[in-house]
Amino acid sequence: MSNQILIFLLDTILGLFSLALLLRFYFQLLRVPYYNPISQFLIAVTDFMVRPARRFIPGWGGLDLSTLILAWLMECIIVTSVYMSQGYNFGDNFVVASGIMGLLGIVEIIKTTLYIVLMMIIMQAVLSWINPHSPLAPLLDSFTRPFLAVFRRHIPPIANVDLSPLFVLILIQVLLMIVAGVHREITAML
């Protein structure tokens, strides 16, 4: 019982922190407006780790790799703590187990990224029906535009209804199924 509580707390706290790091990374990557409350919140919450990490992990090609690597490390800690609580002994083959935990961390980052895009698109669609002039609309638009643009180029609006979010959501669901299969295959190597 105490293991379950510890796992829950670690997963919640580190998972939310990993989510904040990933959002910060993607907001910078997709050039989401810097001076909005959500961007400012993400910077305030994660700056205490990102700034020192930038001394050791340089950016590359305009990417803030320190933020992405910190998110990956958080996911690796979560995955490792879950396996340790389930009684997995890392001492038997530490190098292989560390590599597998690193791969599972990457899989979790990909899965979280897909869920972020999924939620942003759903929020944008709902907001466009309820309040299209909300202050959140430009943030969601700048985040989702690159994903929707791929389908908007090939699928015109039908009766002024943009179907590109539907196709992106279908693609994300397919990718989530693939990621779940990869996760199962990696865990089978343990």
C-alpha cells in the first residue's frame, strides 16, 4: 500500500513537472507567443532547473535541448521507480536495465507529446465553438497550426467546416496504438 502511494506521488509530481518541461520545450519550438500567462507560468515553474542545465547541455539548431533532456530524465525516474516498486532487481544486469529504462523514458515522452497535441486540438475545437476570441485562442492556434497545416493543404473545408482536426486526431490515435505496442516490446526485453 505504501508503495502505491509513493508511486502515485512520484508519478503525479514528476509527471506534472515533466509535462511543464515538455510544454516549455514545444512552446519554444513552435514559437508560441512568449508573453502569455501560460508561457510565463511554465518558465517560472521550470526555470530553477533549466537555467543550470543549460550550462552543461547546450542548445542545438535553435532547440532547447536542456529542457527536453530534463523532461526525459523525469520520465526515466518515474519509470524506474515504478519498476523498483514492483520488485524488479536492477542489480542483475544494470547496463541493460538502464538502457531499457532510457528507452521507456523516450516512449513516455513520445506518448505525452501525442497527448499534448491531442488535448490542444480538442481544446482549440471546443473553444472555436464557445468563444473564438478568447485570449487562449492565439496560443492554441500557434501550437496546433503546424500539425493541422499538413492536412489543410490537402483537404479543403467542406461547407466552411475544417476537417483537418479530425484527421489529426485519427492519426494521433493510430500513433498512440503504435507507441503502446513499442512499449510492450521494450518491456518484454526486461
